[in-house]
Amino acid sequence: MEAILLGIYAFFVWLIFFKFKWLPWNNVSMVIVITIPIVGLTVLVMLLNVFAPSTSDVRVYKYVINIVPQVRGRVIDVPIQPNQPVKRGEVLFRIDPTPYQLQVKTLEAQLANAQGGTQKLREELVSASSKSAAVRAQLELMRKRVTQNRQLVASGAGDRFALEQAEANLKDMEAQLAGAIAGESQVRARLSATVDDDQAEVAQIRAQLENAKWELSQTTVVAPADGQAVNLQLRVGSMTAAFPATPVMSYVENAYQVIALYQQNELQQVAPGDEAEFTLKTTPGIIYKAKVESIVWAQGQGQSVNAIQLPTTGYGPLPPGRFAVRLDIDPKFQNEFYAAGAAGDGAIYTQHLELIHIIRKVILRVGAKIDYLVLKLH
């Protein structure tokens, strides 16, 4: 663009000083003619860098999910192909479910037995309660007999031996009542140990069964989002384990974000909502429209390392840090394919000096056309 402006300027100089000779060509005019483009272009470039800043570091980022199974086992099926589109919920691979199915059946049998044991405890409680009631009725009868015998002995009409026998029977009945009450309490205690209305043993087995069913469901691993599996090395017969340090595949989502990196002093006039454009080397000639979504006012050099050592400052200065500007892609371009890691150029057009934005747009478009050129000697 600067060359075009210089060409236009040179054309007008030729017309004024040589073609029509409206002004004389002397030392003064020569100095003026040479000074104007130098000063003008310098001011123009400085204004552009502030009110329409550009960057040569626009990047496409995509989320990468490390797929780690929740259960261990032998892989029996891998229905997907590497680098091929996969929809959310589609099966990525399957693990042999046999041991988990057996565990579920075992726990279902244990749960049935435990529930039968609970029913038996309820029946025992009914029997113990009936026995306690019967013993109480007999105890009341014994107490009446002891009272009657005491009255007869006191009046001289009764037999002391009969009184002693009645008192002995009363104590024996009281002992039987205490045993019946203890048995009933024991059964009630076992029944009262419940979790979510289940007897403790039943609740424990039920929880184990739910966990076993969950593990069984995890033998089929599905895609967490639309995307593709990159560098798929998993094969049928491989052994997998729930170990985060060794994922079985890297899954790249289709969701993306475009980040433009700028020097710190280039963002003084940039604000969310400003118009932006960018190009990518992977798609030469295309100008993508966007808006500034946000500026990430943080970067790694602004974080202090949590350590007991003093900061090291003698090895040399750190390179100047840049800030990331996140771009919101125009809906017209949102469904385009963006390769993870694609790079290109970009520009932001602020709300000031809009007349000079056209220069930046022309420069960006010329650069997009130049991207068609593959400058290699081999």
C-alpha cells in the first residue's frame, strides 16, 4: 500500500513540476517533494498502528480432550477412523464388558438374598412381638395370683407353699418377659439400621450394584462432542486402564476460537465490539470478518512463581509480552472449516480515524492474495 501511495504521489509530482510546469523545479522544491512523503508515510503508519493495529500472529485454537476410560479391560471394538468426523454420542471404542456383567449379576443375586433376609427379619419381629405380648398377659395373671395368695396367707386361710410357688412362677415369667423384650429389641435394631428406607445391608449391596452398573456402562466410550480423533493408535486387543497419565486418544473438538496477539501498546484504543478482519494461510485470498469479543489482560509474565527462592533477574531481559485479543467470528463465517493451529494476519478497526481504515484493509487484502504464492526453491 505504501508503494501505491508513493506511485500516486510521484505521478502528481511529475504532472506539477515536469508535465505542466506549474511550479519551478529547484533545490527548495526538491527538498519539499522528498520531505512530504517521508513525513506523511511516517505519520500515516504511526496512526495506523494505533487506530487500526495489525498483527501477523492470528491463531486458531481448538479444544483437545484426552480420552481416558473410566474402567480397565481389553478393547474389543474401535468403530471410528482417524481424522474422520465424529458426532457427539457416537461410539469411540468398546471394552470387553464380560467381567462387569458378571459383577452386576452377582450383586443382583446378593441384593435379592438381602431383601429376602429383610422380609425374614420382619417376620421374626412379628413373632417376637407376639411372644412378648403373650408373656405380658401371663405375667399379669401371675401377679394377680401372687396378690391373691398373699391375701389368703395374711388372713390365715391360705397355703404359704402355694404363695412361694406363685412368687417363683412370677419371677420366672418376669425373666421370660425380659428375654422376649431383648429379642424383640434386637430384631428392631437390625431393622431400624436403614439408609434411604432400605435396611443397612440391602442399602450397601444396592449401592455396590449401582456402581457395578455404572462401570458396565463405561465399557462403551462415546464422543463427548462433535470432532475427530487425531493420531488414533488404539487397536482391538489393546489393554486400557483408568489412568489419566496415559490417554488412549486425543480428541479434537470442532469448537474453536480465534486469537490475535498484539504488542501491549497497540491495544490502547481497542475495545470490545470493534470491527476486525483476519486471513489464514490455509485459505489464501479469504478475508474473515469478526468483532473484538474481549481482550485477555493477562499473560504468563504477569504471574509470580510460588517458590521460596528470590526472583532471578540477572540472566537477561524477558522478551516483551503480548496480550491476546479474542475475536468473535461473523455468523457468515462461523460454519467454515478452521484447522487447529492455522495462522495468519489480522487487523482491528477502532472507533477513531475511520478514514484511514481503508488503507489497512487494502494492505490486508493484498497480503491475502500474496498467500497464494508458495515461495520455495524445492
